[in-house]
Amino acid sequence: MALSPPRLISIILIRRLGIFRYRQPAWIMLISRWPCRIHSALAALTRPWPCGKFDMSDTADTAMMAPGSLLAGKRGLIMGVANERSIAWGIAAAAANQGAELAFSYQMEGFGKRLRPLAESIGSDLLLECDVAHEGAVASCFESLSKTWSSIDFVIHALAFSDKNELKGRYMDTSRQNFADTMMVSAFSFTEAAQAARHMMPSGGSLVTLSYIGAQRITPNYNVMGVAKAALESSVRYLAVDLGGQNIRVNGLSAGPMKTLAGAAITGARHIYRHSEENAPLGRNPDIHEVGRSGLYLVSDLSSGVTGEIHYVDGGFNHVGVPPEV
């Protein structure tokens, strides 16, 4: 049977070190585990990894599902696409692939210029400026949208912000202003979107926001964003109750660490990415198409009985306490 290079090297090292000279049962039990441990370490060291800054080049790994009509006749607003590697774009592409008609909002003109060719690639020319940090911007965005569409069926909320310099280090050092700004953009903007969207959903609909495991577990250099995401997840549950009578479903999608622009802004992103990859039950992180398909599920009738949930797409990492010994 052919051996992988890391496995072969580990066996050679063990033999060269003379470990097999020891015959005591205790030593035999100990060294019997060494090949696997050395192999795992070598495999991790020889695994391709980006040099320098966080590399986002291999975000999309799996193929997009075949075109269909799951969302034919449906209209949705996507809020927060930064570029083609954004999670929101993965959901938008999956929705368009299944027949949805989409509109997009963007924060400022610079983002709008990057977004336009992406939107055009899936047949959308409906782009609306919406800087949620400004009071009344969300309501104005939906008012503008209503002039083109009388109703919508779903909203994808993928907005978050915090001062990068205050994300690293300790949470207790967060400033009053950054706490307020982070909460406003990352959490309250979803509530504002729900307030405006409900008037355009006479027959019901679906609201989906994006979260992260940092809302539930301590994550290095996530700090105030984790607190904001916790508030966002709680908002999902309260909004689900408030809007359930209108048949509007509200859910969150919590993806594992991905090589996105937002992910790259976190100090130590490579460590977080690798830790999740090595300890998730599936042994890997999700890619943009997998998260996109989960978003598609949450905005489609396939999830018609689901509301108030946080749907994890992280290879099972959220269930792991102490990872099993390899």
C-alpha cells in the first residue's frame, strides 16, 4: 500500500530515532501513538497555506447546483455584498440560479462600483445606496425599492462593522463610541430592515441575517463583534415571534470561518481558520457555495416551517468541545 509523504517521513523519523529499541509495555503503548501524531503534525505543516496576509483565493471550492426554478417568481433584497467572495454573494448567486429576481443595497459609491458588475452578471440592475449607520437610511432604501417592486419575498442581511483596531486585544478595552457603532450597524440594522420589509411582504416572506460562532463562544480578537452578533441572534428570536403572525420567517445563518474580506479583518484569522478546519467533524471549513445553498434553503419554501433558528454551516465545529485525539 502506498504511503503518503508525511506518513513515510514519520515512519523514517521513528526508525532513525531508534524508538523501537524500547521493549517495555509502557514505551510500546507510547510510541504506538507517535506515528499518527507526527503524521498529523507533518500533514498540517505541509498543507498549502497563504503567505503574508489572509489569502482568499480558494474560497469557492464546490460547484454551484444546477439551475432550477425553486425561487421562480420570487423577489429579494441582498444587503451587504462587498465582493465576489462575500457570503452574501454566495447566497445571491444561488438564489438567482434558482430563478429569483434580486435587488442589492450598498454602503457607499465605492462598494456600488464593485457591486454593479456582479449584479449585472446575474441580470440585476436594481442597486440602492444604503448606509445603515445613518438614521432613516434603511427606511429610505425600502421606500426606493417599493417604487420599483410593490412587494418582496425575502431579505438577506449581511452587514457588520467595528473599528478593526478595537477588535484585537481585550473586549474590556472597547470604547463607548465603537460599542455603539458596532451594535448599530451589526445588530440594530437588521431590526430596522425587518421593520421596513414587513410592509412589503403582504403574503409573508423570509428574513435572514448572518452570524458567527463568536456570538456563542469566546473567539480571539472578535470581542465587541461577538457581543453584537449575540444581540443579533437574540433579535432573530424576538423578531420571529413578532412577525410570525404575518407569516414572515426570521432566521440566522452562522457560517464557519471563510476567506472573505470580513474574515481577513480579524487579527489571527489564519489561526482561527486552521483551528476550525482541523477540529470540525467534517475536517474542513465550508465554502461559499455550501453557505449559499443553506441561504437558499432559508429563503425558499423548503424551510416554510422554520423560524427563529440559527442555522450552522461550519462542518459541525459548533458542537465540538474538546476535539478527539487523533
